[in-house]
Amino acid sequence: MIFIDGDQSCVTIEDASHLPSETELIVDALSDKYADGNPRGFSAVSSGPGAEHTLFGCLNFSWYDPARRIHRFKQAGRGGIGSVLRKKRVKAIAVKHSAPITAESNGPADLQLLKEVGIAYNKEIRALDPKQNEMAVVGTTHLVPIMNQFDLLPVNNFKFGSHPDAEKLSSDIYRKKFHEGFDGCWLGCTIACSHGIKDFEPKTGPCKGQKVFVNGPEYETIAGLGSNCGIFDADYVTEANYYCDLYGLDTISVGTAIAFAMECFEMGLITNEATAGLDLRFGNAEAAMTLIHQMAKGEGFGVVVGQGIHKMKRHFNQQYGANLSVMEDIGMEAKGLEFSEYMTKESLAQQGGYGLALKGPQHDEAWLIFLDMVHNLMPSFEQKAEYLHWFPMFRTWFSLNGLCKLPWNDVVPENNKETKEPAKIIAHVSNYAKFFTAVTGEATTEKDIIRASERVYNFQRIFNLRMGFGKREHDTVPYRAAGPVTEEEYESRQERYDTQLRDLGFKPEGLSTETRIQTLRKHRETQYDRLKDAVYERRGWSKTGVPTLQKMKELGLDFGEVVDLIREAS
């Protein structure tokens, strides 16, 4: 383990063989040893046993909840970084800093401006959040009924976008389950959306019958482990959420991977032989929970599912003769990462948000589904291309500065719809620019923010290229992200799809469902290719998806090795 002692200004590497493997137990043990009676001045980053046996390992970041007198956790879930940490035999990174954190702590250049920005922001959030999304009460669970209403909630491995039982997973259910109290994952947060369930009693696993505190669930967990697996049981989702956190597993990849395995099982692509006897049908909560425990232990079929969809497709094909073409269409992964939980069949913008994301289909880079499908803020092709440039840049900036993006777009000014570009919520972008200026003393505008991120974003693309990726062919998505794969999917929304075919000049009457599917597919794949071209051009990349030398010079990134790499790839 790595111990960073902020009080003594020293870093030590210490033996951790005596520490337990599970996150909560690790943090409690380290706090007892290092916090010196001040748990608020202690935090730890850790993972769990699931990170050792799967590629889904997440990182749990702890903070102390003084009202409840427990350590709470937030997850950095995507991409398997927890698995990397455990692979390097690092069990935890612990940090101690006893001095209180204040606005003055980091020596801001303009303390008065910093206070003005903070006070105005907090006042706005307190006034508007209760009228808008109620983040301080229900957090991201408010998305469940909205996504279901707009046919965007993934159901049964993204086959469908809504379900009559979705209300069983809605914010109204979790509103009653969440424990009352302040739920900010740091003490200065006004949105305070990190809700949890107190005294929950798991029915399975090592904590069966014990009273535990569950951090969450968030929307992605509810949709991934719940509706996408055809399971509409809030208590199951809560228990699955708890164990994924305890084991250090990314709930999104776990849910999407299980859903894929379930569909393969139902389609007959794999049988009980592959699942080691598990009846892995949609809706089987017991089987899904068994898989989660298996992932943590490195046992049974959980070992296979825990390697992710990209590897499962090859494994099922090679070991059981499963149709690889079908699995490529329904396996919801890109760049080796499982999709986060939004149906994108009718949102070309979000298809691009997933497929063109550098890290794979996660919603952090370009979450456009709500703006596109609910608010209809990017109807034109040109707007989609522009936003698929701007949004990843601005959201990259949050990561560069260690900031949460929720105050930017989960609470919006009352006059936002009247602004020139309401999707960008420019009033809040201006606030962040002022914030940056106040802290650093550097006069900063929206353009400066985007340019700073653009340099990092393009260098990330170059790094991908250096590792053998980062080209057009790597920006593809499985067809189910763009349209219906099976006859069941098409017929579930037949009126919608038939109307779209008529709009394209085809007469669906008299055509078989399979012919209709293929006709629609050709159109949608062409549209996605056009989107790639438009976004590449906007980002200053070639048609092969590689940043141009001109763009690298413009950004000051035309280092010798970079230039050689681009020339080789061209």
C-alpha cells in the first residue's frame, strides 16, 4: 500500500499483506491505523477481490460521513483501472491531511472572486434543484422514469427501450429507500446527490443477514444490473450494487456483460454447458447474483463473464461454435469497453458519443442522449457534429481540474432555453471560467477551456494510435446501438420503423421483416459513416480518424515522435 502523509509531507510504501481484500474492510482498518482519531482527515483509494479476477475492477474513493460516522465511497468505475492497481499488487493508496479544507487552502489568486462564484452557484442550486431534478433528494434515479418514457431505458441487452415494470426501479421507489441526511461526497457540495440506503440486509454472500450501508444505487447501476438484465426488483439491484462496490467491480460493465450472456443463452448460442448449469435467462436475479459472487472469487462462469463482452464473443465462438456475426451485432461493447446504459437506436448523436469516445462507450465523454432525445437541442446534422467536438472537450476539462460536472448541466438557469446555445449552458461555462481565473490568476474564457482540453484530447488520440488503435475502424459500434437486429426488436416498434422506411422512399408492405431490417440497416450505417466524416473534419482529423499534422502544429503538439507516428499512419 502507498501512504501519503500530508501532515508530515512524506510518502511511504508499506506491506499490506495483513489487510483484508474488500474495500470497506480495508478503509476501516487503515483509518484506525492512520487517522489518529480524525477520520475526516483521512481518505483511501482501493479496489477489491473482483478486480483480481476480472477486467471490471473499479476504484473506490472514500470520504468520511460525520453524521452517520461511517466511511462512504464513490466509484471511478470504467476501464478496469482497479484491475490494473491489483495487478501491480497495490491494495490501497491512503492519504492523511488533518488541517481543515477551506476556500483559502490552496492559496487562490483572487479569493473574493472565488467566493462570489461559489455563493452565486450555491444559491442557484438551492433554489432550482427542487424544481428540476431533485438531485439532493433522489440523485440520478430521477433519470429512470424519463428514460423509460422516451424509450431510452435499456431492457434485455438493449433490445428494448422501455418496460411496464420500470416503475419498480423508479425514483419514487428509491426516494423511500434512501436514508435522509446530507449526501455530498465532499462537505462543500450543494447538489449532494450521493445517496445511500442504511441498514440494508443482503440475502446472499458473505454479508448475508448483516445490516450494511449501500452507497447508491445510481441510474447507471439501476439500468445496467436491473432493466438491462430484465430484472425489475429494487432490492436485488441494491444488493448487487453493494456487492459490486465491496468487490471492486464496475456495475456498468458487470450489468452489460451479464445481459449479453443472458441473451446468448436465450438465443441458444450457449447452453448450460457453458454457464456451468446456471439458468441464465433474462429476469433471473438469483443467477445474476451468483455470477457477481463468482467474479469476486474467480470461480465458475463468472470468470468468463468477468473478462468482458469482447473476449466472451471469441470464447463462445471458439468453444461452442456460437455465431460470431450475431454476437458482433448484439455484443454491446466498443474498444473493449461495455456500453453504459442508454438506448441509442434513435439518437445518432449518442451513437457518435459512444463510438467516437476515446475510452470506449462511456457517458462521461459525450452524454448527449438527454439533450438530443428529450430536449431536441441538436436536430441538424451539423449541430450533432459540432457538439461531438465541443462536449468531449468541455467534459475533458472537468477531469483535468478534478471537478464534478453535475453543477454544470443537472441544474440549469431558468432562462437557459432562451440562450443562443442552450445545450452548452453557457452561463455555467462562464462560471467555471471565472472559477479557474479566481484560483489560478489566469484570465480564462470558454475558448481557453476548450483549447486546453483539445490539446489533451488530441494527445490521447495519438497515444491510442501509438498503441495500435485510434483509427476509423476502431470507432465503430455494434449494430444494435444503431437499429434493430432481430425480428422481435423490429416488430416491437414496427410502426416506427415502417414509417421511417416510407420516409426513405420504401414501401414496407409486402416485404419480410428481415428485408425491412436490412433496408433500414443500410441507411443507418450510412448515416453513422457520414457522422464520422463530419466529426473528424470538425476535430481536425483525417478521414481515417487520425489527427492531421496541421492540427498538431496548431495545438503545439508537433513533437518529432508524434509527427513520425502520424506520417506512418497516413
